[in-house]
Amino acid sequence: MATPRPQFSFSAGALSSDSSSPVAGPLRFVVERSLDVPIDGLRVTLAASGGVAPGDPVELALGDEDGVERVFTGSVAEIRPRLGGCAIFCVGTMLALVDLRVSSSYRDTSAGDVVRDLVGQAALSAGEIDDGITLARFAVERRLGAHAQLRRLAERLGYSLFADRLGKVHFRALGAAAGLRAGGAAALAGAAAAASTALGTNASGAFAYGRHLLAAAGRQRPALGRRLLVGGESPMSGQGEDKSFWLTATDSDFQDAAGDGPEMLITDPTARTKDMAGRFAAGYAASLANRNSELRLRVLGMPGLELGDPASAADAPESGLNGGGHVRSLRHCFSAREGFVSEIGVARGAGE
């Protein structure tokens, strides 16, 4: 049976081009997205500029004769005309949150509500946003972009902050942190096991040697092996909500930890209670656990795959390439020479 022929649909401002009517002569598309990079990127090579201008809205869909799916949503950041063609560089919707600089103060507000408020101020659409924990006090300052401050909040909880292929913003737990809620450090071990079970049994993201994989490579590192001790500056959990602005004379009474090994102290003024310190310690530990090892898979184009989705490799002759985790990075390449291929970075945390 013949392999379905790759298809594309691309729009930028007034330009509309697809496989049946390749206006402006598109030659190559490269989409790059990652949980570690705030803004998604798209590089387009055209035979002619087609009237595209900086700031134009951009959408790209890829697939085959059975249909195409959106893989990128954003806007034109830069155009580089040259003899014989034009290169266009596009950025994802998260740029609006990176550029947003506001002063906001929150009291007794969930982490998810803080994210929803700032996403709304950036005029973006919210995707899946977990509430996380209730923050007694949290402030956003204009000296930093809103994204940088929300990214730090996500790290405290073990969450990931990213935009999906439709441009919606997500704030949620992945991998070892998937089972963490408002509980303290004791929840971490169970959370890692639950995440591993969920990812390992989801066959929708499984790629088998001899069937799906064009190439595969892996990287394994030892666990960090640290006891993460988190403490704030307030005795609120011992003296009541109205004392949350006090400083404490006995730090150890309002600290908590997660993990085993040499101690690493993290001072975080947002951790105003012992319970919150424990939750932050578990979140930091989960974030570190998600970076223990990684798979790099190259497969025929997978336009429907999303950051955070479960993915795994199976039946490879090298055992270190078999296993599962969640998608941490995606790279789609589409051209006459390459066809349509996807490169997938799979994070494999502890127990995954």
C-alpha cells in the first residue's frame, strides 16, 4: 500500500497557500516547540514573499491526503528577502505573555487563578490550567515580564507553562508531578508512581521499532540525589493568617523538604507556611526528576502530537531506547526533500 502523500496549508496575513494551490512557492517549513523554550518558532522558506508583512497572523497545518491538522499558531516576527526567495521567521502566541509587564497583587488566590488573570491581560486564550495551591499572598511586578514570573511559579509546583499548537496557554503538572496537588512532600513518591503507570499504559503515543521509528537515540543520567529544603520568611502556620507578614526567629519550624541526599536549601518568601514549603519542595523535586533521562525519536509526520502527551518507544534492540515518558519537545520538518517528519524529545523522569 502506498504511503499517503504529505500535505500542507499555510496562511500569513493575506497569503493563503496549500498543496493544491502553492501560492508564493513554499519550499520548507520547520516548526520547533519545547517546554524549555518560552516561545514556539516557525521558519518558512518561500520562492516569493507573497505580500507577507511583519506582525501578520500565521497558521500552519500539516498532514496527508486524509487531512491536515494545525501544528503552529503565531505571528510573523521577521522577513528576510533575498534573490531567489524569502525566509520568514514566526513566533508563537506566548510572546504576548513574555512582553506583558504589569503590577498585580493577589491574596488568598489559587495559582491557577493568577495564571488565568495574567493570560487574560495578555489577551490570550487559556487551555488546561490547574489550580494548584492557594497562595496567601503573591505579587507580580513590572520589572519582569509576566511569563518569567509565572514560569518561576510553575517550577515551585513542578508544573509546566506552555502554549499548545492552537495558541492556548497551559499550566499543568506533567510526569513525576502529575499526581501532586495541595499535599506536601510525602505525596511525591506516589505521584511519580501514578504518572509512570498512566504513561506506560497509554498506547496512543507508542512508537515501535520496525514500524514507526526512523531513528532513535537516548540519554540517561543519574538522579540528582538531593534533599531539597524549602523555607520562607513567615510563621503564619504557627501564629495564624493575620501574622503572615511576620519574620520568624526559628527557621526550622516553618521549613519542609523532599528527596534524599545532600541538603540543598531553597529560600522562597512565597512559602509562607510549613505546608506550602513542603508542597514547593515536592514540586522542585518533581521538576528535577523529569530531567533524569531523555529519548530522541524521529518518526513520520505526527501533526496531532502535543507537548505533554504520553509517548514511548518499544521493541528496539537496545533496551535503553525502550520506555515511556511525556513529550518535552517537538520539531516538524516539511519539504520536498525530507517529506514530513517529526522529531520528538521524550522526558523520562524517575519511575517512568
